[in-house]
Amino acid sequence: MRKENEIFSRISYILANSFYDIKYLNWVNNNGYVIDLETNEPRHLIVIDYQGSALVKINSKPYYALDGYHNTFPLPLGKIKIEAIFSPYKAFGDKVQIDPGKPAIFKRNSSAYLLWSYANATLQLAKNSQGYLREKLLTILTEALSLSPFVSVSRDQLFLASKYWKEFPNYLLEFSQEMKYEEYTGNYDNALRYLREKLSELRETFGKAGIVQGIAHAHTDTAWLWNFDETRRKIARTFSTVISLMSKYDFHFMQSMAIYYEWIKEDYPELFEKIKEKVNEGKWILGAGWVEFDANLPSGESLSRQLLYSQEFYLQNFGKMSEILWLPDTFGFSGQLPQIMKLSGIKMFATHKVFWNDTNKFPYSLFNWIGIDGTSINAVAFGNGKGGYNSDFSVDSVIDQWNNWKDKDQPMLYSYGYGDGGGGPTEDMLNEAKAIDELPSVPRIKLDGIPQYESENSWNGELYLETHRGVYTSHSKMKYLHRKAEVALRDAEIWSTISGKYDQKIKSLWKILLKDEFHDVLPGSAINEVYKTVYPELENIIQESDKISLDSLKKIAGEGEKTMIFNSLSWEREDYAIINEEVNGSQKIDEGYLIMVKVPSLGFTEYKESPVSPVSINGLTMENEYLRIQLTPEGSVVSIYDKETGREVLRSPSKLIFYENIPGWADAWDIESSYKDTYFEINAEKYEIREKGPLRACIRFYYKFRNSEIIQDVYLYAKSRRIDFKTTTKMIDRELLLKSWFFFDLNSNEAVFEIPYGIIKRQTNKNTSWEKAKFEVPMEKWLDISEDNYGVALLNDGKYGVSVEGSNVGLSIARSPMYPDYATDLETNTFTYSIYPHKGNWKEAEVFKRAYELNYPLRSIKGKGGEKSFLKLSPQNLILEAIKEAEDGRGIIIRLYNVENSRGRGEIELWYSPKKVSLTNILENENNKELETNNNKIQLNYKNYEIISLRLE
């Protein structure tokens, strides 16, 4: 019986012998690298020592990829023109000088190649086995290899084998440098036949343990360590390889992200048609989502559009929609996602990321994921072990993942293929899968798609990821612009629809926003080059959307010189607006003139002065009819006294604190639990009173820490409980986390956080390891901590990461990691967060309305005047999120959601009387249920946290 190292060397020689009749070629550089060739018998091309990645075309059609894991491919017969189009990037974004390498053609001894594949798999299993099984495996390998004894191998055969197989023992090359060996191909049929027969006998003895369901995949980030244009080239290379492999092998391939198919359709229509054929055959599985999006930071409407526009594209181009949301690498998942999925035709959710937890092990492989409203979605967590979602079909990987698979009575989902430009599956993987299927004791291998699962396990609420907590904060500008773009698009759609002329440009703007929600872009974990692309895109979305809104408002307002104020929210609000000219009752401020006005629900009013009890300022004390705020020269808020209730809001003064934050390789991604160990409380160097009322008072504080600067304006408004902290940062110093802490005098062990289309309650004590792990969590526009009859909310216009410890709240307002973008937050960033003390709990205080009002300011325009409400919505827990033209042009879609865990009956009063109103889903498919209407009023029932979409015709 041979030893393992002997067998390894022997099978390396067998791989080398599989290459024969080797001929080296030369590229001709003719606007690309070209070889003209005529092949009359089967040959392969291998390209050696190239630098960069390339799409290989044969006779001008995409054919295969040259990347970090694909350098060899079969050639068609006849006269062919081989063209390699190189990109100066390696798989993970490293930029290189293009070198096309040295091409060579060869014939393949298929028996030798398959023997190498089977013997390699058998040897791997032997290394993972003990006792009798290990001994039998090594014995049959020894016997099989003895049937094809080593004769000779040439230098070229060894050289090609070393370039083909990354594990090839390069010492064999060193021994061959001084001698010339004859090329030998040999006859390996008997050895292969013997090995497979003996493996069959061992299967009879040891059996097979379960089923592994392999799905080929190429997880390719839309942008990360490279920009979008490189991804566009990556997917062309990858999809070409997959199509070529499918012509020879029977397997299924999974690929999400509709934007990729749109790119292929635009760039390579013939390749797109081949993909369509495979989709129709059921071999190519589509995954929902315009991109693999972040699932915590986008609004509920953004998540809905991710699924709506991807499903629409699939239906129009492939005649079918996706039934699976495939998000292997996204950094945690909102508890409202199950309902959004179900309303978008999704039946299964698949992820890997839950196994990245740093504190608690995720307990399930298969489970029913139950959302905050009770919606249940079939879910699978896969790739728990070596290889993860980029597995290579090695025996080690299969065994490791199978050992960690919890539901061994059902097939294990196994995602294989190199990602991020690695090109997806390889020929070797597909042959290894066949070999492993014939091995004893390990699971059977199937390559026929994603199984239909059932599970008795349940997971309720969010899938919080216990790592990558820094992505809620990294790249302040990205977060801020994204929020502003969401706001601008919402308003543009609403006003455009109401004005009677829906602007079709809105949809293209939405798709740009959706692209930029990719799970390394919006979270702030991409390279600087990506943000040089994204920031202008988002700024353009805001500008174009604002222009659409303005044009629509002008149409609504009519001709005139009256100052008209518009409100895009679905409730009447008394709030502040900024206008360009002085009027009675206005206050001059830096941005123009501040006025206070009451505006109808989703409507407008003509400005008229109304009496207001003024705000006052005396030194560092600001006061209105509700609150008295005391600050220190150092910028701390030492007291917020509620005059109505007679209680102090703060337990101790507020603080701005810098923390040293050096988490390791995942610099932009992580905040470690030890982040508080090294910290620096900062104090203002000076302050000035900027505004003295009567509508608004402002004190500005100037901070400096090392080379970084902060300016903070603290505002108190007349007739308002909201205290604004308008903050400008310039983070010059690196590896820092900046938090703003408030220490509220409240007795509560839970907080309420807004999430996309809903809320979630989280414990703020640290009784369990699960609670301790949530030392930094995501939110949308607000959080609230309340006792039975009093509470405080924290609002924001673009901040998502926060720590809540009891009643202490630390909002993360800036980070300055070095990797992957050394320039994170170097620019000047301005944003606002607010404290909102209130009577009652968050529902009674209508905290969600105050957060929307911070994010959706009133808008002024000149017009004919008057007052009108276009839509009234009741009760107060129903929130309007979208009014848009239906995708098929049949009427108008209105989307709203219930922010509370309650049921009831609601009413919508419209600006017109539709002929028909029906319930629909996010995909705008009616359920044949018409709603009760009375002229312009719609009656509807609503359920807990329900997302409601209506079609008005």
C-alpha cells in the first residue's frame, strides 16, 4: 500500500500525461490579442502566465473566460479566430499590467484526466478518514495506479500541468530542468475502470450518507474592490464560461441580480439568447433583486422596487419570474423582508451570512423565517463550512459542510463556483462532483437545482448579523445622499402623478438608486473609485427628481405670486418652511426666511401669518413653551427640562466621543465589542449664538480633535418639542469612530426602532449573549425609548448605526477606516439628528410622523394660492409611501403601510373618484378583490404591520 504523498505525486504525473501533442502559439496584437487557427480534431487551448482577466471570443462570439481559475478550454473544430479581450484587473480588483501570456494547444487523454480527478477525490477522502476505510481507499488507489505504471513524462507536460492545477507539486518541475523526457500519454482506461469498480464495492460496504444538492454559482459583487464597469466585464466572462460548460456537462447554475442580465442583453445579445434557452430549460435559475442589496438601510419602498423591477425584467425577457431571493453575502436582514418577499412572488430565501456571527451560532440550516407581521417564508442557510458560498467541490469542503448541516434528512444545498471574477464553476469541479458521488460514506451528489424544502424550525423577526456592525455608519456621504435620493424620488413620483403627467424618467432614476444599494456600496465598504462614480449618480437623482417635483408643483400651483407651501406627507402638519423672501411673521436665517405654517395632508396652502409663542435664548439657555435647554460652553447638553410635565429628560450631560476603532482586515465593516477601550471625549473650543428667534434659536459650537473638525448647530424651534443637532464633520484622522451620546432619565429595558416598512423592538439590557451581541444595531429614521407615559425619540436624516444601553443612546455619526477606501469621510459632511422628548409612548406621540417631517421638509413655490388636500388617510398609524403610475399603464398604484402591530379599518380620501379600486401586491397583480368606495373615499381593512398596495382605475 502506497503512502499518501506517493499517491499524490503519482496522480500529479497522471495529470501531466493527460496533456499531449503540445504546441505553443503566439498572440497577434491587432486591437486585441488574436490567434487564427484551424483544428481538425479535438484540442484544448491553455494560456500560461497571463496577467489580467479576459473575455475570449471565438469567431467574434463570447466563448470563455481567462481568469484566476479558468485558463483552459476546448476548441471547436474548423477554422476559428480566437480573440482575447483583456482587462487590467485580477479577480479581486488588483490592478496589473496586461500580459496576454503564452498560449498553447494540446490534445487531452480523457482517461488520464478522469483518473486524475477520481484518484484525487479518493485521496482526499482517505485523508479525511480513519481506520479500515482509510486503509481500503489507499489500497485500491495503490492497486489502480499499478495498472498504469509510470513510464515517462515530458518537461512540457509537467509545465502545463503545473499551470493547470494550483496544487501541482512544483518540485517535480525542478527535477526535470536538466533532462529531456519523452512525452507519454499511456493507457489509463483499465486503472480508471478498476478504481471505479472498487469504489462501487466500498459503497456497498459503507453506504452513502445523505444527499448534497450542488448548485453552480458565481457570487460577483456589483462593485467592491473594483468599479461597476469591471463587473460588467466580469459577468460577460463568467456567463460565457457557464454557457460553454453547459454544452458538455449537465448541471444547474444560479445567478441573481437582474441588472446583470440587462447588461448582457445590451452588450452581448447572442449570449443573452443562449442564457434564455437555459432559463427555459430550467438549467439557469434566476434570483430576484435588481442587485444583491443591503437589507437594513434602504427604505421599504426601495426594497419593494428591488423586487418589482427585477421580477418585471424577468417576466418580460424570460417569460417567468424568480421564486428565490438569493442573498448569500448581505450584512443582516430586516424583519419586514418576509412580507416584502411574499408580496413579490418569492417562495424561498437563501443566505450564507448568518454563519458569520461572532458571538452566537445560528442554530438552523432550514427554517421558516417569520416576519414582524407573521408572514412565513421558507429559508435555507447554506455553506456552513469550508468554501462557504464559493465552494470548489473538494472532498474536504463537502464533508465539512455536511457535518455542519442540521437537517440531514433533506438534501444539503451546496453552492460551488469561484466568485468575484473567478468565473464560477470549472470543468474540474463538475468532474469532482461525479467522482465524489461514487465515493463511499460521503453523501450522494446531485446537480439538478435547488431543492424544495420543508422545516419545522422557525426564526422570528430580524436576522441580525453579529459582525460588520460598522457598515451602518461607514461613508457618511453615501448614507446621506442615498436617503435624500429616496426622499426626492418619492416626492417626484407623488407630485408627478397628481399633476396628471407622470414622468417616465423616474423609473430609470430608481434603477440607478437600486444599483447603488448593492451590499458593499451603500454600506460603505467599497473602494474610493466606486464612490467617485456613485456620488455624482446620487446627486443627479436628487437634482432630476427635484426638477420633476418642481415642474409638477408649478402645474398644480398655477400662475400667481402667492406664497404656497406644499406637504408631501399624508397628515396635516404644522411645521417650518424656508422661503426666499421676507413676509410677515418670518425670521431671517442663513438659508433664507423661516416661516411657520399649517399645511393640509398631502396638499398645499397659501401662507398666512399666524401668532406663535416665540422661542427665547439667554446665554446658553434656549426655551420655548414646552422645553428649556441648557448647554455648556464645551457643547454638552446638561439639561432638557420638560415644562409641561415638570421632569428632567437627561440623567447626565450629553457627550461627543471619539473611539479608536481598528478592527483588522474588515476595517470599513466592523466595530468590535471592545471599541470603548480607547476613547477621547471632546469639548468645543468656542461657541457663538447664531439665531435668537422668534421662530428658531441656534447656538453653534466649534470642535477640533487632532486634525479633524466638527461644527454643530443646536436648534430649538418655537411651538416644537424637537431639538435639532445640525452637524458638519471633516474627518481627517483615520481609524476613528465618532458617537454622540445622550443619557436619558428613563426606566425602560427595550427600545423601538424603525425598520423598512415597520418597527422592531429590541432589548436594551445585556442579560443574554444574544442581547450583548447587539451592541450596535441598525435603524431607519428613528428610535424611541419610552416609559408608560413619557419617552424620548432620536430622529435622523441619514444616520443608521446606534448603540442603546438601557436608556443611554449613542448615535454613530462618523467613521474613518483606512481599508478599502483610505479617504472615507475626508470630505465635509453635513447631516441632522434630533432629540424629541414627548408625553405618552411612541404611538401616542406619533414619533414616526416627526421623523418623516425631519426628512420631508415643506416646500414653497409661487402660485395662485388657495388650499387643498389631495389625500387624507386615517387612522394615524397608516403611512402613505408611494403614489405612482402602474407599470402596465392601467391606472395609479398607491402603497401604504401600517406602522403598528394592530388591526382595523381605514379610509383613504382621494383628490378624484376612481371607477375601480382593487387590492394588489408589490408586483401590481390584483387579487380580484375590489374595495368598497364612496365617490372619492376608499374603505379598507388592515392587519398588523401590513404593506398595502392599491390599484386605482
